[in-house]
Amino acid sequence: MIPMTVSFFTKQSKTKAKGIRNAIIYGISIIFIYVVLGLVITAIFGADALNALSTNVWFNLIFFVLLVFFATSFLGAFEIMLPNSWANKVDRQADRGGIIGILFMALALAIVSFSCTGPIVGTLLVESASRGGIAPIIGMLGFSTAIALPFMLFALFPAWMHSLPKSGGWLNTVKVSLGFLELALAFKFLSNADLVLQLHWFERETFLALWIAIFGTWGIYLLGKITLPHDSPLTHISVGRLMLALLVLSFTFYMIPGLWGAPLRLITFPPPEEYSEAPNGLGGSAAMLTTNEKLPDGAELNKHGLLVFTDYDKGISYAKEVKKPILLDFTGHACVNCRKMENNVWTSENVSKILKNEVVIISLFADDKRDLPKDQQFVSKSTGSEIITIGDKWTDFMITKYKTNTQPLYVLVDANGTNLNTVTPTTSYDPDTKLYENWLRQGIANFKK
């Protein structure tokens, strides 16, 4: 499509400069179309509502089904096609000439290439929508720029087209590989739904077993041992394909020890280690966290040996008793970035020492779907929505008090709820351990004044 389109602009234009200008406008039009799609998604759901999708059970289940559908298409079961009449109508508009005609040409490209780009766009919108805010717009900007740049660059430097690889069976291999990746990603959303409901139907071992099967099959496919409906006959394996197969199979073997309790720090998609059939390792071989001291009422030891309260009132009472500042940890069962912070930042020597000895941690789960007692349910003054579950309560608290709905969110306060970090009262996901340590020390120093 690139040579045909660039040739059209360079040959149909009266001057070379005008041809280049039209090709660049064409690329910008592609970006415009996809960014508008991101804007529409954000406008329909709202920036705040999109963030809630990551913890909504039904949306996660719908996303799971959608991604399995897209993956099945990429693997060759069927093609997702938009009606031909759409392409024909848009194509007729492209004959009008001028900038409007070029815009319709870009729209025609988006429709005609939908069988290839649709699953990618769908996956991107699903993933970015679950992150919330303007993520769909940023996602579409990145995707459309990657599509538009070749058209613009080859229009500027036509000689480069001689170096373009020829189309062939390798393109279907790329498509199938994307199918395996989409299928693996789909199970992340199924896992989110299970984590939010705390059903323990889809625990860590099950998730890893599926990923090992998917990536293992992908590796075998790349080695040419499996063929799918649209594959061309394979007489030999290219060096690039062999290297990718080795990379995929190495990742597969890396995941296998996770079935026996290995932490697998390179990946954060699987459910946390404590959400498994054998939280202490297969056969209980992993060290169990124990303490001889009696735990305070409402507190528990997490997997890193930190004392954590999940009851807000009991945590406040304990903080008053021991005269320590409080670290409010707004988190979620399905929050991947929360697990990253806990596994990588909270476990660092200096931060862990502070969390164990100098603060009281209160973890508030924004995706806790347990119902509040009837007499504690209310209508939010800030959003006007009904607060029915425990997660609703902490989400409303976060929005009302701290004007955000993002997890993780960390706030250092005293027992009266007063912020201790006056310059940066809150902090969210940031893997910079030193920055987090300094933020904690600043708040603790202000508490002691």
C-alpha cells in the first residue's frame, strides 16, 4: 500500500513539492482519524469513568471475550471485515480532490486495512481504556503515527522504497504472532475479574500454566513445527525467526518455576504470589511469615513481613496509641502497578525499614466489591453516585479528599487526617526507590516537629 499511495501523490501532483505536501497531509489525516477515535472513546465514557474500568468485573469479562475474538482472527480462523459499501462510499468521496479528498483517502485506508489493524486498535483501546484518563488518545496518537510515518517518509525519500521487504508468508507469521500475544493478554482481564471478586477460581498457577502453554506453542510455531490456515510452505527458518523463537521459548522456560512459587519479577501480569493454590510454595517449601508477637486488632502481616491494617478506624486507633504517622495506601486487588511498588520499592532495604518501624500502614482497596452495611451506604456528595460497596467508599474518599481516582496512591497523614507532606502531599506509581524514601522521610520529619 505504501508504494501505491506514495506513487499516486508524486505522479498525480503537478509538482514534486506538491506531491510531497499531499503525502504529508495524508499522513497527518491518518493520525487525525485515529486520534478522533481516541477522543470519542474518552468522551463517551469520561476520563474518570475510564479509570474505573480496570476494576469493573463486567468490563474485564467483556474485554477478555473481545481479545480472544481478536486473537482468533489473527490466528487465521476468520477475518474481521467492515462492510464493502463503507469503503466504496468513502472512496468516491476521495475523488473530490484537495485536503478533503486526501482526508477521505486516509479514511478509506483505515476501513480497507481494518482486517489487519482492527484487532490491534481494539486491543489498544481496551488496554488504554482500562488505564483511564487520556490514555486512549495517547494510544491512538502513537499507533496512528507509526502507520502514517512510512507514507510521509517515503514521499520525502522515494528511493528508500527499493529497500522495502517484499510481501509474503512472513507477514502472516507476524499476524499469527500478534494473535498469540493478544490471547495471552486476554487472560490478564479474566484474572482481573477474578481478583476483584476474590473468587480464587483463576489463581496464579492457572494463569501461569495458560501463559506457558500459549508462549510454548508460539515458540514451536516459530520453529515451523505447527502450521496455521494461512501459512505459506516453509522450506527453511530465517535467522530472525529462529532468534525470536529462542526468545519466546526462553521466556516460556523462565515462567515454569513460577508454578512452584518463584517470584518471576520480570513480569507483573500474573496474580500476586499470595493469590495462589499454594501461597507458601508448592508443598509449603517457601518460608512462612510468622511472628511471636500478638498482632494488633485488625492488622495482618503481608508477604513482605509488613504490618498492614485494612480497617481504617482500627488503623487510626493504633496510630494514636503508638504515636506514629499513617501511610494511607489506596490500592486494589487487580492493580498491577500497586504490586510493582510493593514488590520492588517497598522491599528495598531503607524503605522497608521505614515502613516496619516508623509508620502505620492502612491499605484501602478501591476495588473491594463487598457490600457496606445498609446503614453505611450513602450518595456521594462529590459525584452523586450511590456508594454501596467498600471499594466505592474508598474511591469516593480518594476523589473527595485528594481529587484523584488513581491507584496506587500514597498519602502520609497524622491521626487527624492532616497531610504531612505539604509540598507533594501525595505520591502515586513511581519506581524510583530513593524518591519514595525521601518522600517518606520528609513526612515523618514533619510529623515529629
